[in-house]
Amino acid sequence: MKIRKRAKHLRKIYCSDLESSLDNEFVHFHVHCTENKMEKNSPFDLLKLLHSNDLYTEFSNVEFVYRKFITLAVTNCSAYYKSSLVQNL
């Protein structure tokens, strides 16, 4: 299953931050989203779903991954912007 394979890959990258239950959490969270017809949402929408329904304690590893993903995108954009400003000088 793709979800388990990708979760294991994330655990290798963030081994000190994620628990071994990450793949099971993602599978259960995927089922929860599918049952609620929420398959095609952005990571930010899924993070809001976790918090608005108090699911972040049940899916703590999934919540961490989505927070990390959203933060990395902002960090990379601001770093790119700053480097392009330096290049223009």
C-alpha cells in the first residue's frame, strides 16, 4: 500500500520525531477522510480538520507531518525570496 510505504519513508527522515505507529495512523486517517468524503483536500485543510474535530490527539503523528509540511513550504519560499533579493543587489 502506498500510504504505508510513504509513511515508512517519512519515519526514516524524521526518526526522532515520529513514532512507529505513523503508517497505521495515516491509514486510519485516510479511512476517516474517505468516509467523510474529504479525499481531495489540501494539507492545510486536513490539518484544520484534525484540529476542528479534536482528532490531533488521536492522529498526533499525522498532525506533526502536516504541520511540518506546511512550515517547510513557507520556509523555502521565504528563503528563495531572500536569495533572489540578494541576487538583485
